[in-house]
Amino acid sequence: MELADKQDFIKLIILSLTLALWFYWLWMRKNLYLFALRFPGLFGWPIFGILLRIKSQHNVIQEFGKIFKDCKAYTVCTWIGTYPFIISADPPFIKDVLSAKELLNKAQPLYQPLYDTFKGGLISSPADQWHKNRRMINPSFHRKVLTSFLPVFNKAKDGAILKFRNFTRNEHVFISEELQRITLSITVETTMGNEMQKGDQVSEELVKSYVICMENLPIECFLAYVKLDRLYVWFTKASKEFVQKFIKGLLYGKISQTPSTENIRLDVNISSTNSVSSYSHGNNGFNEKKPNIFIDHAINLYREEKISHQDLIGEANTIVSAAFETTANGLLSALLMLAMHPAVQERLFEEIENMFPDKHFFVDCENITNLPYLDMVVNETLRLMPPIPMIGRQVIQDTTLSNGLVIPKGIEILVSIFDLHRRTDIWGANADKFNPENFLRENLQEKHSHAYIPFSKGVRDCIGWKYALMAIKILLAGFIRNFSFETNVKLENLKFTNNVSLKYTNEPAFTIKDRCK
């Protein structure tokens, strides 16, 4: 056989083997393809799926909305990379998914970069690990524990008011970074038991590092779908390491306060004592008992060998990042909605002023309960701007839903909370408008239990949702009692990006004025 013939024969063998492997791969996934054909949807491009249509994290939310519109359905099937996805904004389907004990695992490519960044944690951990840790961490978010945080929240409110007075000197100001600093300080104090010093260089760097991590996580998620995420991790390596060192520094400081530290190896390169000081109590006429913070409970579990050293690090990382990010975003969105809607802001001010005639006040749980319009404003804000615009589940075994639909192993499910909250057939023709009266009791009676899920719902909901709401309401009450907020930005012109949490493509500017009375 001549050399050319041999080369052609080898090429034919390679091509045949490649085709055989490809057909075998398709055959092994035939159940996924057959299942996908049962739904309206888009297959997209080979290998990439709809990634080429999305292009970047700035387009995810808009493109998902277009897919629902193009398919004329609220549960559709599409492909992201080589992964088949069911994307839904349909309450009955969402309820089935979020209630199913077989669907507790998070969508793997979507959440793996988050798991790697924070070394584990409740948000992204596998179901078996999540179930064990959630059960043990739950006591840290009990109502009585949250009540013990009231002095911290109120102290932060008073400090935030002083900082915002500086903003009244300028006509157009950007407040997101200040809100992040405020909420990070609250989070570190209430979860880790340490008070961050004002203007501290480490705390400033920490906010920047968290922001860089969160902004780049969606890119890593997209690349994970085509197995290229490892090429990108170097871009955020320094920020991730700084966050890890800071959290480990706090843990080391806590654990070293007792003699039981012989077997602990935290590899800390920055000292927590340089960036934080120990918890102190304000004199607010409130019960001065020290709060029952998360880290004390978690360290006790670690010493009792109920959670591992890795779990301790991962849970601390996740609790801090999720709590401050959610609270800061919720506050920014609420202030923006009020600035856009002066009549709503004035009505809220009147309710708060009636409750607190003096501009210097302490908010307790009873006060929060007796501010119904504040509750409506916050809920409506979280409807239009949910903290996490989408969540995902992975099907690791064939799962039968209540309607008899069998979802095969290998499918991933995305719940688009953003689109769910803006469905006109649920929230009316003006679903994309801001209207706190959507949350009057009579307007909620006919709505599905899963039509509104700003913090997810079901078995694996957000552990800190009550914490976030309490912090947002107390800080918002302080801001509106002391200031009026204005903006030139229009609601219909807002553009959103998905940085794990919902963010604005262009940060809105505010004009802040002191209230005379």
C-alpha cells in the first residue's frame, strides 16, 4: 500500500472513530433530547447553545425575557453549551421544582465557580453537605438571634445618616459603594462578632475584592459550560485570596481566644486585629446582651467535630458575602424606586414620621411590624429588582413532578425570578411599573404561592432572608426620615446585569436633601 493510501486510510479510521464516539455520546443522551422536544425552546448553536446569543452577563436577563416571548411560553427548553436547560417563570412548575427533595442540588456549571470562590457554603454546596450544615446553622438565624442584632442595625443606621449628610453638599452623587461599606460593616459585626474600623484600608480593600469576585463570577459560569472556566480564574485570584485571608483572620482571632487551638491550621497572612475591633454595645435603652452570632455557634460545632474545617471556612465566607451583597442591593433599589416616585416617598415619610416624631430614634421589632407601607415598598422593590434574578437546580436522578412529568437525569433547571415577577398575567398590565399597592392583602389573595419568591422558596430557600429584610427596613426608615431622594433616571430606562446578584449596568445618580423636620 502506497504512503498516500496509508495516510488516507488512517484519516478514515480517525474520522470513523470520531463519528462513532459522537453518535455514542448522542445515543447516551437520547433521553435528554427526547425530553427537550416536549417543550418550546431554542437549541442554539452546536457546542455553544445559546451562549453566542447571550454574549455576556450584561445580556442574560434581557435575552431570557426574549426567549420566553419568542417561544410564547413560560417554561422552555434550551441549551447552554452542551447542557440542556429548562428555564421557567411559571409558578406551578417552580413550586414543584423548589419543593422536590430530589432537586436540592444546585445547577453544577452555574454554581461551581461560586463554590470554588468561597470554598463551599450553603448557597452552592451539594445537597448532602447543604442538608447537614443547614440544619446545624439554622439556630444562628432564629428570630431571637435576629432580635439581638437590633442595637447593631440601629447603630449602623445612625452612622449611615451621618455619612449621608456629606452627600447633601453635592447635586449628583453615587451611593452604591457607601451602601456596600455600611452593609459589610453590619454583616461582619453581626456574623463574625467584630466591628470594622471607619476608613480602615483593609475594609476598603475587602469591599473592592468582594465586588471584583461577584462581577467576574458570571463570566466563569459561562466559561464553565464550555469547560474553559479554569482559564479565567487567574484574573480574580488576588481578590479571592484577599477575601479568604480576611475571613480566616477573623476565624483565627475568634478561635485563638480559647486554649483549644492546637490542631487548627488557618494559614493566615493578615491579622484580623489590624482591621477589626471586638464587639461593643451601644447605649440605646435596649437589652445590652451580646448578640448570639453565627461564628460563635459555628466554632462550637467545629470543636464538637460536627462540621469540618473546610465547612467552617466556606460557611463563614458565604454568610458574609451573601448578607452584605443582598442588603446593599436591596437598599439601593428601594432608594432608587422612592427617588423615581416622589408621591410614594412622601407617603412613606409620613408613616415613618408618625411612628418616629424625633429624627433620632431606635427601631425595634414592634416598630417594624407597625410600618405596613414600608413593608409594601420593600416587597414591591424586591418584586421588580429581586436580589438574585435567577436560581438553578440540577437533576441527578429521574424525578417525577406532581403533574406526572418525569424530568430525566442530566437536565438542569433555571428559575427566572426576574421574569416571574414581571408577568403581566400575574401582576397586571403594568407589571413592569412600581406600585406598592400590589402588596395590599386583597391584591395578593388570588396569586399563586410561588408568584413572588425574592429569596427563593421551598426546602432550600435563603437562610438569611429575614436578616436581610430587617436590615433593609431599619436602614431605609432612617434614610427616609432624615432625607429626601431625587433622581433623573427613569424606570423604563434601567438596564440590568447579572453579577450573581442583580446590578445596574449604569449606576444611577441621586440628589439627596436634608429634611427640615
